[in-house]
Amino acid sequence: MFYHDGKLQYTVRVDKPNPQFAKLLQQAIGGIEGEMRVCLQYLFQAWNSRGPQKYRDMLLETGTEEIAHIEMLATAVCLNLEGSSSAVKDEMAMSNPMVEAVMGGRDPRHILSAGLGAMAADANGVPFNGSWVVSSGNIAADMHANVMAETTGRVLATRLYEMTDDNGMKDMLAFLIARDTMHQNQWMAVLEELGPDAYPIPNSFPSSLQHENVAYSFLSTSVNDMSNATGRWTEGASIDGKGVFRFEKAVPTGGAPVLAPADKEIHAQVEQGVAPDAGFIDKVKDMISG
């Protein structure tokens, strides 16, 4: 069960409303780097968690905090839009068609759809996409995804910080940037706690079942005789401590692919050699029926 408090996690203050900045803030709400993504990612990871209870509880705590960050940013959007509707009307009345169309870089949906409010969308007005949410059921894989989500989120917040001269907005963003610092460290601390035996992910798959001869080879696909793609990943002990990195030129060993003629029920061209045997649709029906 979730509860709410009527107060914001941190003060949101706008010294001078700026509808253009409200549009930019939308990226931090509903963009791929935004708070909706990390909020749902951590919560789904928690709800799907199997294993030590501490990881589930930690994810629930942080996912719930991210709801507070969405609330802060939505409030910031609303405050930046105050007085916007009359300003837009004045602008449209006196401007040329081009200026009227772009409305000075503002998002018309902030007025038309949200009534001077925030939306579950990015800075281009594209709705939030749930396919960005990663919840694999593997704690190590999820933690790596979380590090990526927090790092790109912090990059976005620092860019927004540089794009405003409003002291109130800078103060709010400085708070969010600091929380991103903690969350990056938090997820990396879980990976450290899991230790080197967590790799490769998933560590539950027996290494004896993989092709060990290519498990630690950097395969160069460059057409040049020499490649500049050398470094820590081409020599020395592997990161998981279970192999030795080496550099090899990629060599095709699988031969050329040979596909059967097209099945008659696919309705390919006759030049594609329609196969006379059982139809594709019949095969699919047999597979479905078991």
C-alpha cells in the first residue's frame, strides 16, 4: 500500500514563470531519461523481486521516492506556466503565422490538453513509453540498468541546470542532481555487494555449456590488418576473473546460409521456388495444437 503526504519532498520555487522551460522540464518527467522511467523501473523490480528481502525493500523505498520527484517536477511545470494562457493569446493575436505555429517554443498542449499543467510526456510531447522500463528478474542485470538510468538522468538534470537562470529552478535541480548521485552509488553498492562471482550475468548458467573458446576473445571485424580497438579488454585477466582476454581477427566459420524454398501459403513469387510440401499455415496450426 502507498501513502502520500501533502508536502513536497523539497521546495519548488519559480522566481519568474517561463513556459519554454516548462517544456524542457517535460523531458525530466516523461522522457527516456526522466523520473517516470526510474520510478516505474524500481517499483516493478521490487514487485517482481525474488530473493533477499532487503533488495525488494530498498527498491520500494527508492521507487516511491521517485514519485516525489515526479511531483516536484510537475509542480515546477505548473509554476512555470502561470500566466501563460493570456500571454499566448496576445502573442497569437499580434504575430505572424510562423510565430503563431511555434508559439515561441512553447508546447500548446500545456494549455490545450493539460490546462496549464504537466503531462506524462517528453519535451516533444511524445507520451511516456513503458517499454523503457527494465525489470528482468535478475538482480545484477537490473542494477546495471539502474546505474544507466540514473547516470543519463543526472546528465539531463545538469543540462537543464545550465539552461535556466532562475534561482528557484537551479535550487530544485541541484537537489535532484544530488539524489541522482546517491542513487548511482546505491546501485553500484549492490553490485559491489554481489561481488565478482555475480559475473557473467546470469551466473546461474553453467559456463561448461557455453563455447569457452570465444568467451573471452575480442573479435576484430575491421577490414584493416591492424585495429586500434585494443585496451584493457584485449589482454590480461577478464573482469570476472574466470578467463584471459585476447585479441583475435573475426573469421567466418559458419558457412553460407541455405534456406528452403518459400512455402506455398506464404504466397511468394514463383521465382522464389515455392515448396510443394505441407503448407506453412498447417505447420503453425500443428505447433499451436501441440
